[in-house]
Amino acid sequence: MNLVIIEAPAKRETLKKYLGSGYDVFATKGHIRDLPTKSFGLDVNKHFEPRYEIMADKKALISELKSKAQKSDNVLIATDPDREGEAIAWHIAEVLGMSKSDKCRIQFNEISQKAVQNALKSPRQINEDLVNAQQARRVLDRIVGYKLSPILCKKIGPRLSAGRVQSVALKLVVDREKEIEAFKPEEYWPVTVMLQKNGDVFKANLEKKNGKKFLPNKEEEAKAVTEELKTKTFKIDKLKKTLTKSHAPAPFTTSTMQQDALNKAGMSVKRTTQAAQQLYEGVEVAGEGKIALITYIRTDSTRVSTDAQNACREWARKLYGDKFVPDKPNIYAAKANAQDAHEAIRPINMAITPQMVKSSLSPDNYKLYKLIYERFLASQMSEAVYSGVTASITADKYDFKAVGKTMEFAGYTAAYKEFEGDEKQEISRLPQLEEGEVLSSKEVKTEQKFTKPPARYTEASLVKAMEEKGIGRPATYAATIMVITSRQYVTKDGKSLIPTELGRKVTEYLDKFFSSVINVKFTAYMENRLDDIAAKNDDWHDVVESFWDGFSKLLSKSDASSFSLKAEPVETDIICDKCGHKMLLREGRYGKFLGCSNFPHCKNIMPYEEDKKVVGKCPECGGDMVARKSKKGKTFFSCSNYPECKFMSWHPTTGEKCPNCNSPLIIKFKKVVCSNCDYKQQ
């Protein structure tokens, strides 16, 4: 019997379909070893050599794994096809006592029969360069988190954390908010004229006066122009006709998938990541069992295999006809800093259309699969073709411009339309115009407008900025955003990300003492150094020690400084029951508490209960349900009568029970449903 070791249990059933009876599949459920949770775990005097420990919740699993490995004829490690997966494979091999020369590593970009069978034919040794790149990342992140977080707690407040990438992402959000606050809107009054020809009406915008650019910035000036233009005739001075082509977009990378899912489907980065993971690992499809629908989801590459490319072209030809497929396949160049380790995100089988599996998929899984499918289909289709007309129009000393655009050939847009932003560009359809002809005006108007500040980041635009600036990598985008939101450094208003006062304080402190390290340029440089370890066999110890030399000096300077952003304790009207002095509201390691103002002579403390938002009734005792935060920042709902009543729920409750199974009714997606069965309240 051969043993295949994977990470996610959800893959097991999908994978076993393609391996056959001679293979047993064992899932480690992610990492099995890591740096210790209660100590630094790095030996500064020995080139920061890490001390790994078996994770506490994996000890029984490791015992079972060792037993299975000993009984197996052959052990193959099929962890994910990225640096993280390579590192997990290395840890597994180390724990099992395997030799470095063992060809035990197999990988596949998709869970399909062809990909799995090909992987079995070509096992290789574990790539230690990839492992070392991941070790360096883990060590660097441990240094920053372990050494910097306590300083933030000391200088600002309890339970704070810093991160090599997360703090830079937070800085982007804070700096954008400062730009918005500093922005001074400027008033302007654009002038437009509605012209007509043979019943067709179109708009032209005022651009010049006496041959110079002209945009009124006062109402009086604009109104004077509109009054003057009411008596003028409008002449077509020049017509410029163009034919423009729009090339099909590349298939999805992790970043572009996350951006499109938010912009088009309203899915947060977290929801997108969860849905993508399920589509990659396998979902139950009626009549097929559990099958994987898409390729690996953490990638910065736009490359696809020749087989996939040809299959996509044939499917596009079948759906739309020969003219929608270019003579040669579309090839997309990788970005300069892309790892390009494996393919873009695409469907495994083009014959499995989104509509075919819609009834088998959750709403999020269907929406994401549809986006991935249509984007990949479009990537191998012909260009869209537009005809454009620009009309230059004169009225005495004033020059106007009218722009029209008409689609001549849909091309790839027949399958997929790109997101145009919140403010769609206004495109007119102009009537047939001739140079020299004179037109009458139907209306001349002006309106007050103001210049706008830069837009706040959304999750999608923050991911885009991180990718463009070279900070983080495909596997880190979602985790970074989840950290800064769960830590309450950033809050969301609709799609917009807004820094909290706490987030501003953290960024202010880091800017003051760690600006040479916590910034976009240096973080991007460190990402490139990690790439050098993987690609050029650079010594990871040298990279880490070089970072530590500068970082340790910054730590000493900030720790010794008296500068602090700690909130001052707030006096309350609550009287100390020990000495009669007033109690002060303070922040501690575990949250807010009341401490006596007579400290240190009186060391009395009392718990502080904030007013909690009531979100429903408890189905067990009838008490109020209140919203609370878990240690990981997740919102949950619990009974206000705790500890007498210990009922809790991850969703708001109505206080009623299901008529079918007597389980609590919850509110999910704005609908009242049973927390246990399929009951839905009509």
C-alpha cells in the first residue's frame, strides 16, 4: 500500500477517485510543526536557527501518521504546490525521518485524473530552496511580531500586534485617509450644450475659449457663458473617426480574482478565499460525486497549459463561432515580480459550465465559479472592436467636443465584461454628422461640481495596491486584510476601509520609530530577497541577520523612549467600595476595567461592563442576546444572562424555536431559518 500525504481533509475524497485502490490518503490539516507559541523560538547566537515544535493539537495525528508510514511501501507527500506547501512537505519528511535524497514530493496544479496520474509518474526531492525561502519569511515575521508587538502594547495599549506586511497594509489605509482629510475641494462649473440633428439629441462639452482651455470656477462666470451661447450657432468644425480594439483580459491571478469578486459579486476577500478553496478541493456535484472545479488558487501567474488553452479556444468556437477566436492563442506576459510557479486560476474542465453545476453549488461558490469560467473563456477570445467619432464644434470664440463610441464587434465581451468602476464613463451614440454643417442647440446648461478626493481603499483596491507595490504575495493578501480588520485597526463602511483611532495610533507610532522598516519600499525589497532565496539559492540566514542588524537598533531606541500614545485613564462616578475614592476606567491586557484612583495605596479593581448592542432574544431563557467579539475578532451573539444561561450563536436569533425540530431560529442572509434543519420562515 502506498501512502499519499496531503494538507486538507476536504481533498481526500476527490483525490482518492483518481489514485485507485493501491493508495491510502492521509490529511495533516495544514502545518504539523511551527515555532513555539510561548517563546521566541529563534537562537539569535546561531544565525536565528528556528526551534520547531510539534503543534499541540497535532500530536495524536503525528502518531497515527508515523504508524501509517511505517506500514506503507512508499510515502508520497502531495502538499500544496507553493512555498508554504513545500515547507509543510519538508516538516513532514523531517518528522518521519525521511532522507533528503528521497524522491517523495509530488505536486499537481489541479485535482484531475490526468494531473494526478502525471504527478505520480514524476516524484522529486523536496526543493530546499523553496523551503528556505518560506523559513526566512516565517522567521522574519516572528522577529517583527514577537519583538515589536510588546512595544506597541507598552506604548499604546493592550492586545496589539504588528506585522512585517500587515503594518504596511494598515499604513496604506491610514495614509489614504489623511490624504482625504487634507484634500480641499475646488469648485467648478462645466458648461454643456445639447445639440440636435433630425430629432437626434447629443451632448457636447465646452473645452476652450479663444483657443485656450477654459473651465469656469464661479457660478456668475458660467451663467454669463450660457446666456451668451443661447444666441450662438454651432458648427461642426472637424470630425475624427477612429477604430479602436480592446484586448481580452488575462485569466485570473489570486489578486485579480479577489478584486473582481468584490467589485462584481460583492464578495469580501474572506468569502472569496473560502469559496475558491472549496472549488479547488472539491464540491459535491449531482451525478458526479465530489469533484474539483478549478486549478490551484494561490498564484501570481497568467500562464496556462497548452492543453487548457486549446480546450478553451475550442469551447469559445463552439459557443460563439470562428470569428470570436483569434488565429493564434492569446499569450499573457508575467509581471516583473511574479513567482510564476504555476498556472493562472481556471476551470479544470470547460465542459462543466456554471449553469450545469448551479444547483449543486452554494451561492458564493456559484458566483465565483461563474466569474472564473467566464474570465478564462474570454481570455482566449478575439478583441472587441469599437468605432469612435470625435466631433470638434465651434460657437464663435467657444470650442466644444462631443465623443461617440459604438461597438462594432463584441469579441471577448460576449463572454465577459470588465468592471468599469463605480462611475461608468458616459458614452454617446452620435448621429451622422458632416464637417461644416450648422446645428441648433436644444439647451445650454451648467451645474456646480467639486473636485473629489482620492477614493478610500476597498478590500479589492487594497489587494491591487499591495500587488502593484510588491508587498505580500498571493497567499498573504486575504490573511493580511483579515488581520487588520479583526484587530479593529480598520473598519468597513460599505465597501470602504476606514482606519480606526487605534489603527491611526499604531501607524503613528510605527512611523515615528520604525519608518525605515515599516514602509512600502523596504517591504517590497524584503519580498524580493525572499524570492532570491528561492530562485538563486541565497543563504536565508544572511537575509535574516541583515534585517536584524538594523531592526534591533530601532527596537532599543523605541523601547528607551518616553514617547507614548497610551490613553489616559478616565475618571468615573463609581465609588471605590474599599476606600471611597473615585474609580478610573483603564485599559488592561484583557480589556477595560475599573481601578481605584487612590492607587497604589488602594489596589482595588472592579470589572467594567460596556453597554452591549441587543440583537435579539435568547431562545433558551428569553433574555437579551448581545453582540460580542471572540479572541480572534469574530462577532458572536450570547445571552446577557451568562453565566446562568450559556446559550451562544454565530448568527442573530429571533428567540423562537423551529416548528420542525425545536432548534433555535436564526437570521441568516436577512432570512429567518432553522439553525439545524432546512426550515425557512415564509
